[in-house]
Amino acid sequence: MEMGDSTAAAQQGRVLRFRAIPKRWTFVDVVVVDSGEELQLCFAAAELPVALAEGALLRFTGTEEPRRTRRGVRAYQCDKLLELTPPIVSCLPCEPTPSGPGEAGGPAAALCKYFVRGGCSERGCPFRHAFANEHEKDTVRAARERWAAQRRAHEDVDDPFLSGEGGGGGKSAHAQRHSEFAAWLVETFGAEALQDGTGVVDVGGGGGELAFELHCRRGVRTTLLEPREVCLP
């Protein structure tokens, strides 16, 4: 399907995936036929036909963006779609199978957001726990440094708990609030007093994080009351 001509050097790539912002832009991930390099293309919505499909062959012209994408691939602002060849389904290779949970097994394996923020504890996580290239690694490192600077900027120098227990290390993360509260209860009231009678009753305890910290980790008999169906830790 001929769409026009252009004096700019044309490239040819096969569509891996695409996504659209209705009536505005269509983003297309392609693999270049000659080099095997993956690119991200941006077309005006009106420039691409409805028949666009995975495996289709595109010939296009465009201007390379000065910065790479978050995944470290080169991006192009495309001004012209020269040719579109529909996919031949019988000749398309099978999609690569991921090598394991959280590993890079193909272009669809996105980087795990929990891995980016410091660590992922989910068993069988389907996302990637390794950097695809140096650019992605540098991008995440810069983001972590930026987040750390933001936390330091919001610290209160007069906060008596800033130095942490024993004066070594910073405050615990928000995710540790149940563990910290359980430790405070035992330290303030004593395990023996908490065990008195029927023990601790955690009313509206949600997923049972506090009950788990008291009952399983500190040996304090605890009863959880929660009217909603929950998944216990």
C-alpha cells in the first residue's frame, strides 16, 4: 500500500506492538529488518490506517528524537508512512517464551516496578528483574538517586525518631508500620500483659499484618476480626 514519497532516508521494520491515543498519536514498536534493532515510532493518528496489525511491515521516514525511551530504545517522530504490508500469518515466527518468572524472555517482559524501587518479593512475578541494557540501568539509578534526594529534602531535623532505634540508620519505611507498631506494643505493655485473658483482639485488621506480627513473630495470642474477605499474609 503506497502512502507517498519522501526525500528522507526510509527505514523498514516489522510491527511488534502498537498503542494509540485516540485522534492524536499512535506509538508503534518495530524491529528494523536490516539490523534487528528495536525502535519506537510515533505517528499522527491520521497517518496510520485502521489495518495496522502486529507482524505488519512498515516503510517510513522520520526524525530521531534526541533522547531514548525509558526502555533504552531509539525513538522516531515519523512524518510519513511510505508503505504498509499486512502480516502473513503463516510465516510469522512464534513469540519468544519467557525464560522464567521475572526474567527477560522477550519484548513483552516489562521491568518490575517493585524491582525498580528496591526489591520484589512476589513469587512467580511475571515481570523482569534484570536490566535490558546500560541505558535502562542508568535510568533506574538516576531515578533512585532522585527519590532519595526527595526523601532527604522532606526530612525534619527535629524529628526525634529520625535516627532510628539505637541512633543508627534512618526511619523505617511506611511498609514496616505494622512491625513497628507491634514492637511498640510489646515494649510498652509487655508480652505477658498482652497475653492476659484472650489476648489481643485486632478489630478491622484488614489483611492481618498486625495480627501476623504479634501472633506469629512475637508469640502474642491474637484474634483478627475483619468483615471483608481478605488474603492473609
